[in-house]
Amino acid sequence: MIYNTDKIIKHKVGLLNLAEALGNVSKACKVMGLSRDTFYRYKSAVDEGGVDALFDQSRRKPNLKNRVDFQTEEAVRLSRN
């Protein structure tokens, strides 16, 4: 049984706990209205990184082409003060 009261991942933990309590992943997914694929993604995330891995990860990659060099940023920051 996994315990976490964080509102953001409570439903994800609930699905994992329900499947464990029922002993049947299909029934738990049907009750929660989620697919088995979703269950197994949650389960593999917990197996690999613990409960903290259930928090949504940003998939955005920073676009470094839009960055200017540090000296320019620093000069602009200093000129504003």
C-alpha cells in the first residue's frame, strides 16, 4: 500500500492501491475509468522513481537558440538598475 496525501497525485496512488486491494488490475481500471496502459505507466514510474515520479514532469525542452550569452544578459540586467 502506497501512502501519499498530495492532492496532485492522490488519484494515481488510489488506482495503484485499488488494484492491489482488489488483486485485479482490470477491475481497478474499470472502476477508476482509466486504461490498463495508464495503470502500468503509473506502476513503472513508481517502481523506477518512487512515489515522487508520479508528479507530472515537464516535457518541454528549453530552446537554447533563443538565449544570448551570459555577458549580454548581465549587461542588460545591470543597465536596468
